[in-house]
Amino acid sequence: MVASNGGRDRDPSWWTNLRHNPQAQVQIKGDRWTAKAEKANSNEEARLWPVLTKMYPAYDRYQRKTKRELPIVILTPSDGPIETSYNNHFITSKTKY
């Protein structure tokens, strides 16, 4: 994931939350699981940025628009799916700051 915030000069709230508490619940369609979030290291960023910008070219525009480096966030599953639900897509951290 890219914490782009549309190229704004501040991180999105979800990334601020995950930096304080990296445990998250991820849901894609009906699958839901827990994950740990962490910022990609420089090697991961070099490998992933071209893939991400090919998938969503606006990330390059967002990066040019802001002074901050857009963080790439890696979500590593902590365990298997915890439940199934409807077709909602969201990512939340358990604690809000």
C-alpha cells in the first residue's frame, strides 16, 4: 500500500495510526484477517515503486506534488482469516490517535 494521501504534505491518518500500533485488520471483499504493518525498507521500495506506479500511475504525480517521501506500507498477515463479511473494502488499525 502507498500512504500517498493524494500527494498532500502530511501522512494519511491511517498510516499515522499504524505507526503507533502496527496491528491491523484487513478486509477485501468477504475475507478478513489480521496483519502487521511496516514501512518498506529501501530495497523493498526500489523493487515495489515501479510495480505500484505501473498499477496506479498517479502515485508518481503525487510524489512530485509533495515534499515528503510517500511511504510504501507492507502488510504481513498475522494469522488466517478471522471472519467473512460483505463486499466492503477497508483497512483499519485497532487504535486511533
